Amino acid sequence: MTSSPEECRQPSRPYKIPESVLVVIYRGDGQVLLLRRTMPAPQGEDFWQSVTGSKDSVQEDWRETAVREVREETGIDALAPGCMLSDWNLENVYTIYPEWQHRYAPGVWHNRERVFGLRVPSYTAVRLNAREHTAHAWHDWQAAALQCFSSSNAEAILLLPRFDPSMAQQVPAGCAAVHGPQP
């Protein structure tokens, strides 16, 4: 006889709150930081992403969540001199993958994700949380979007020029026709 995820759940570990942040970390030269999760994507391939994470409490505001998750996952202080954290005022709502459903309260099927950008200096060091990620890499922002497992993460990266106009200057000549004119 096998146990259900609810039966296996430790009582000291509360359910995740279905509200999270996505933080696109980037440098002025157009490089975007991606992290490889310890767990593979649902189809077994590598799972590359930006910083993501759920609120610790319902009362925690979005910015607090973004600052905390960036520090927990990368060691970067999003409030340090030279860093610029901006709330893009975008939200994604997505269905929680069945294999991760046990982390949430029964009947919770959707997560609301708030998108932030974090511009960091070129010398910013990254210290991964080994429980969550096995590698990190800086990619040109268009290449980073292609590397992401999550389509909402890829879309957020492709919006960089909209929220940081200096990124529009980083678009290679042939890309304008593919992606359309930059706002």
C-alpha cells in the first residue's frame, strides 16, 4: 500500500502560498543570469530559470519576497548600492504542475506570479543555494529566453527592453525583424 502525498507531508512544513515572484537578474551589458534547478523539468530535461519563489506569509509584500528570494537563491543583496530592483507590475497566473501539487493546500491549482527586474553591476558575485540549484550562467538576454524552461520566464526576459530601455541597444541588427519593433 502506498501513501498519498498528504499522508507523507510533515506537519511542521506548511503548504506553499500560491503567490510567488519571478526576478529577472541582468547586467547593463545585456547578460541575464539563469539558474539550473536541482530537480529536472517535468519531461526530464535541465530546468533553467530566473529566480523564483513563494511568499513566506500572506502578509509579505511582493518586494520583500523578491529581495528575500534573490538573497536565498543567489547570495545577491538586491538592495545593495549599484543594484536596481524594479516591480514590472506584471502578473502571470499558471496551473501548478501535478508533480508539485502536493506542496500546496488541497484544491489549490493555480499560482499567481509577480514579475520583477533586478539590474546588477557587472562584478556581482553569485553564490548558489545548493539545495535549489546546481549551476548558474550569464547569457545574452535573447539566448537566455530560449534557454528557460518556463514560457512565462522566457516572455519576461524578452520584455527587458520595455522596462530598461538601455537593453534595446543590445538587440543585434537582425533581431528587430524577428521580434518586431522595440517600444
